[in-house]
Amino acid sequence: MPATYPSARIAKRQQARRRQVLQTIEAVIDEQGHVKWLEKVSIKGSRRVLITLLDEDESQDEVLHAAESALKEDWLREEEDEAWNHLKKEV
């Protein structure tokens, strides 16, 4: 069995992570750190999460604007247009 260098293993792990589909799920976290999901969640195994704490009085428009600016780079890629091209209606 050929030796696998640590950098090759790390590169493979990073490639696998890039292929994963990220999922955004809305929840509320209380002062004790308990999470209450606001939608049905089905998780297999342990998962890493990134938590963004929002101001209580933050309006949904502000949240959507923040999400749009964060995702804008991906949305405007040519590959993204090609992926959704089959859904466009011909005029």
C-alpha cells in the first residue's frame, strides 16, 4: 500500500468538504444555550455548525439583505446560471 502524505490527505478532505451542500436552518437559542429548531431538522450523525447570532429586533428584510450579500458571489457565477438553465421558460 503506497504511503499517503499528510498534505494529500488534507487536500482530499478539503475537496470533500467543498462538495458538501450547506443547509441553513432557522432556530432560536436561549440564554442557557438550548437550541429550539423553528423547522423540522433531520441530521445523521454529528455535524459542525456555524451559528450567526441576530439581534432580536432585526427585521427579516435586514436578514435577507445580509444573506443576499453573502451569497451574491455564488449566485452571479456562470456555473450557477448553467445549473438552473433547464428551469427557464422559453419566450
